[in-house]
Amino acid sequence: MPASSDLPLTDRIRRAAGETTGGLPRQFWWLWTSTLINKLGGFVVPFLSLYLTTSRGYPPSYAGLVAALFGLGSSISAVGAGVLTDRIGRRPTLVAAQLGTALFTAVLGFTDGQVAIAVVVFLVGLCNNATRPATSAIIADIVPPEDRVRAYSLNYWAINIGFGLSAAAAGLIATHGYLTLFLLDALSTLICAVVIFIRIPETRPAEPVGRPDEPRIGLGTVFRDTRFMTVVALNLLLALVAQQGSTTLAVDMGLAGITSVQYGLVIGLNGLLIVLLQIPLTRWMEGRDRTALLVASALFIGWGFGLTALAGSSAWFYAFTVAVWTIGEILNAPTMMGLIAELSPTHARGRYQGVYSLSWSLASFLGPAVGGVLLEWVGSTAVWGSCAVCGTVAAAGYAVLGRRPGAATAAAVPGRRNGTTAVGGPADTGPEPASAPAPASAPASAGS
């Protein structure tokens, strides 16, 4: 076979695409397709505050309260859906969450009154975020350990392609009435539920045939898993920083005299770079030290936002800062999801993914409030300086965690092998973790 550098450009692109997408199970691509469809129709959440303030005429304070209730619902469902994912299965949890999201999103379009809207938005957040633990657990169930970072990266890519296109289309659709947005969003979610129900079998491994006195893994076990909860805490720091990109950053740019058109172009750079760079950077990340990737991602995210303090009134400098933290986001997302899958014992993947998702839900609940208070009472320099500090602390935490041996904490969790929980090491190589499929006596139910 000729060397890659000797091939024509089209052949090199074709080979790279084959190496990036090849070897993944058919069920993964159905899940990927459903994710893309869902995000292509994800119109409501990004435009909810605008809908409440412009179309309904409610004050910004009410819009903020509704956003907080959405985050509260997401926080509750993160843990609850994780438990259901392990108890009743991945597919029923995911399908039920999508059906609930479709129903309440459609209902929201017809709801009137502040109390009624707040209640329905809470229910939308409750159902919407319940899909995360099940989706992540399915990927961990059906994709071999060496391919998980690549699979999570491709799924993340689909999310951003769908989000970017839906955000662009939503503005045009809203000119014909917001009700159309609600109904199309509900329809796309309903289609996802149908795809999952028809094309993806239950992937939860059968209960292992072990010793009758073998301890079961409950939520208490997850919260006592020191290494895992340290990773979740470090992720919460970065998630609080990342939340400023969709809230505080817009306000700060407005105060700096940046127009809404310029803001749209600047923030749109985030999605564009993810679409363009996610696959090439994923190929570059393969086989590299996971601790180094997590440290680098934390520094890029923290200091990318930190540099915003120097932007002044320059849209170009704001765009540069967005490019910096977007690279960190690209490095972090698949690497972290691969790590969480490895840290999760097979029969507790839903619980572990749910608690991990809780860090993002809490950030969506707390991040905008904290950023807004700092911006109003202390100033923008304090906001972006705090982001740089959080990124640096997270990077230091990953570095320390990567140097610690994993045997001590691994032994504390039933069903996990010693030595497979360290943060360090190649991102998708090494010994098979305990989260791999169960032995032949208890095969996973996912087929090829």
C-alpha cells in the first residue's frame, strides 16, 4: 500500500475519512443519525429567552427565572435518568425522555401565563436532559474501548452540525411565528424516538452471574468514588467557564459596543470551527496521553475566556478568544467522555453518566447567575480573570490526578479492575477497562 503522502489529495481525504468513521457498529450510526436529527430541530432552547421577552413581553428577570428552572429540571433528571438507565434499560429511558420532550415542547407553544410557562419549561428541562445518560451509556456499551474517544467525538460533531444549522434556520422560521419553532422542534424529537425504538436494541448488559454477596452499585457508591467525583468536580469548574460563552459574553460584548450582527458572527465561529476541526483534531488525538490532552483543554478553555478581558471593543479580538476556547472544547469533550466511560463499571454506566451530566446541569443553573453578578458588581475583568483561574485550577487537578496510581480507588468500586482508572495514559489504548462488556456468561444484548 503506498504511503499516504504519495496519494492524490482526494484519495488521502477518502482514506482519512474511512479511518475516522470506519469500524464503528451499525447501531452507533443510527444513534448518530438520531442525534443529528434532534439537533437540526433543536429550535426552542436557544431562542426561549428571546421568545419570552420579545414575543410574550415578559421582563428579563422572568426570562432568567425560567432559564434557571430549565437548569433545575436538567439537574434533577441527570441523576434520575442515570438510575433508570441502569434499572429499566437504555432504550426505554431514552425513548421515554424523547417522547416527554416532544410532548412538553409542543405544549409549551400553546401555554400562556407566567406560572404555567415556568412549570412546562421545568418539565421540558427534566425530559430533555434525561437523554444524556442513556445516550452516553449506549455508546459505551456498543463501542470497543479503543474506539470510544472517536465515537464520542463523532457524536459531538453531529451535535454541533445540527445546532449550527438549526440556530441559523430558527431565526428565519421565527419570523413566521414562534409556534412553528415549537412544533418543528417537537416533531424532530418525535422522529428521534421512533428511530431509537426501531433501530437500536437494548444494549444494557445482562446482570452478571456472580457471588450472591457481591455488593450492588448504587448512587451512594458513585458519590463515594473519590477519583470519579474529583473528575466531575474539575469538569464542573470548566462547565461554569463554558457557560459564560452563551450568557455573560453576549452582555459584555454589548457593553463594549459590539453590534448584534458582529456578536452573531463571532459566536458562530465556535460552531464553524468545531465542524471543521473536530475530525482532524480527533485523528491527531488518537494514542496521545490523556492527561496531557485534559490539561491542555482546560488551559485553552480557561485562558481563552480569560483573554476576553483584553478584547476592548475589537470584534476581531473577541473572535480570536472564541477560537482559543473552542479548540479547548474540541480537545476536552471526546477525551472526557471516553474517560467517564472507562471509569464507569459496566452495570452502573447510567448512574455514572448521570452524575457526570449533573456537573453540566449545575453549571447551566449556576453559571449565568454567577457571571451576571460578577459582571454587574465587580466588572468584566473579574469575570474573565475568574475564568482563567478556574481553567488553571482544573488543569492542575488533571495533572495531579494523572500522576496518582489508580489501584486504591479502583478497588473501592465493585466490578472495576485495578489499574484502569488512572487519568493518564493514551486516550484510547491500553488494557481493557472493567466497563467492557461482561463475560460470556452474561453477554450484552446489543448485536452487530
